[in-house]
Amino acid sequence: MKQIKILFYYLVLRNTDRPLAGASTALLRAASRLAAETDAFEIALSGDGVTRAERLGANLRIDPLPPKENREQFLAGFDIVVFASHLGFFDGLAKPEGGKWALWQHCWELMPDIPPSLGSFDLIVASSAIHKDNLVKLGCAGERVRVISNFVETADFRPGIFDYCPYSLVYSGALVPHKGVHILIEAMRLVAARRPEATLDVYGAADMWLDYEIGYDERLKSAAKGLPVAFHGPVALNRDMPGVFRSHSVFCLPSICETFPLTVIEAQACGCIPVAHDAGGTRAALIDGQTGFLYAPNTPEALAEAILTAFNRIQGDPDIRNRAAALVEAQFSGAPQTRLLLGLLRELA
């Protein structure tokens, strides 16, 4: 049987020897799962940051983009093209006759290049029911929108032996204003005043984000002087993240807005309790008060109170870690989400 050729395109995607941000990780994880599940697909991934070809498996590879004058020919070589949030490099092109396009919307809002082409997408993937409702409000046809959550491989992301300070905090992600890391630094000032033994480890870099602000990371370090805050740079490989989460009590995500934060489910899977700003679709990734904690407004004061509440709850209810891991195993593990995606792609083909 002829293999179905699928392209996953994400503007921000780059080669795997560099740290990947959340959406890139989610896309690579999904493509890898599909390739392992079936040999009916020949899968390629590409993005504007890809500089060289990589073979990731018998039917999975990363390809650099073609010269711009060859864009149409390149797209025509695939039966299904999955665009992750952006048309980007392919903006302005018409869908090839007989081709199938899907939009895997990782952003809460539609990117400016998407609305003029909404009619070209045969399928739109949202990350939660909350996200789907928002996409319909933004003009997406509800009958075309299906829900597939971000997921983790729970064989890798799972609780371990907890041996760390119960008042240890961690942030991992891009160091950009949108992620609200400056709010976390100021909150840490308030937390440390009431819990002097509290610590914060920050993992990440500015250039993990598409549009980063030059100097923001240095301003964070300056603001953190005198506080129990350590900056470690990005975690090189996603497979190293479980060790980061297992060595901390609380994961903080003070983003201005998130669609469905992958780090929140990764942290819970490892028994690290998330404290996250309640905006966008974040609440779909945890059970507030049971497996993690939401807070609003997004101020240092509100975040500090949520962190202190989390510390107290973890101390008084240590089973919260097991509930968090169980939630991810039940709702956000790789196998069921891959089956959903596999079914949708077969429908398209």
C-alpha cells in the first residue's frame, strides 16, 4: 500500500540539537508517536529554523525548507500538510488541487496570516474544549474543529523519589515578557520574606521564542540579585525535563496567556505541582486545588499567595502529587491522543 505523505510545518521549528520550546516539542512528540504507531505514513517536519536534514526513523525525518521559488512544488509532494499556527513560509499559496490541509492551532489567538485562508483548512485542531470555543468565536467553522490535547509520554514523565527542599520552585521555558518571568521574580521577593528557605531555579533562554526582547533576560538577572534565584540556561533535551521537575516541589507558569501549556502537564506527570496564571486555556490542563493551583490577576502579590498556598497544601496533603500524576496518565498520555490524531489523519486521507 502506498504511504500517505504528511508534512508538519511550524515556523519556529529547528533542528533537534538545540533546545525546543513547547509547541515544537508537542509537534515533534506527536509526529514521532504517529511514525511509531503505523508505517502507513511517511512523515516530514520542517520549519524556518531547520538548517539541515535529520533522519529520526524509518518513516520520520526533518527537512529544511526549499528555495522560495520552489514552495508550490514542495507542498505538492505531500498528501496532507499540517500547519502549526502559522502559514509562515507558505503564506499566499493556494492549496494544491486534491491536497488536504490541517491547522494545528497551538496559539490562543489566530496569527494574522491565518484568517484569510481559513476556508482552505479541511481540519482545525484545538487543544481543549475551551480552546475550541475560542476558535469558533474567532471565526473557525465549529464542524471542522476537533480537540486533541498536548500529551506526554508517561513512561518517561512520571513521579520518582522525592528528595528535595519542600519549598523549591522551578520555571522552565522561554525568557520573554509574554511568559511573565519578571512577575515571578517579584513574587519570589514576597515569598522569600515569608519562607526564607524557598528557592527558585530558572531554566530557559530568550531565543527559544520567535520574537524575543533583547536584554530581557539580563534585566531578570539584575532584578533577582539578592534573592534565592538561580539561572541555569535552557535544558538541552526534553528527555532531561523529568529530572528537573522531580527535583522541585512547585512549577510556576506566570504567562500572560497560554493555549494549553505542555509544561503544566509535564510537571504534574512528575509529581511537581503547578501554579499557573488563569488565562486562555490553562485551566484545561489541571484541576484547580486538586492537582495544581490557578491564580489571577497576574500580579506578584497574587502569584506569591498562590505559591504559599501550594507549599502549605503539599505539606498537608502529600497525595496531591499522586493525583496530579494520575490526572495526566488518565487524560494526557500519549496513546489515546495519538489514536485520535491517527483517526483524523486517516479521515483526511
